[in-house]
Amino acid sequence: MNSPTDEQTALIRITLEGRKMSYPDRYQQENLLNLHKAKMSLEQAIDFLSQ
């Protein structure tokens, strides 16, 4: 899995800080954060299963 781009990393960071963008950009912001959380969960599951 690839790492997020610099722009995506910035969006994730400001979302985790609790800052929100205006609509319709907020939809993309929240969607990106959800994808990031899913990726992190999958990586944790793979690490757990490979031990």
C-alpha cells in the first residue's frame, strides 16, 4: 500500500486536529480520513496475522 501524498497527509492531520473544511470539500476530507483509518486497521491485522 502506498503512503498518502503530502496533500493527503495535510488533510489527515488537520482532520485529526478537529478542524473541518467547508462543504463540499469536507466530504472528501472525511472520506480520506476513513480510508486512512481502514488502511491502518488492515496493516495492524496483517502484522497480527504474520506473527
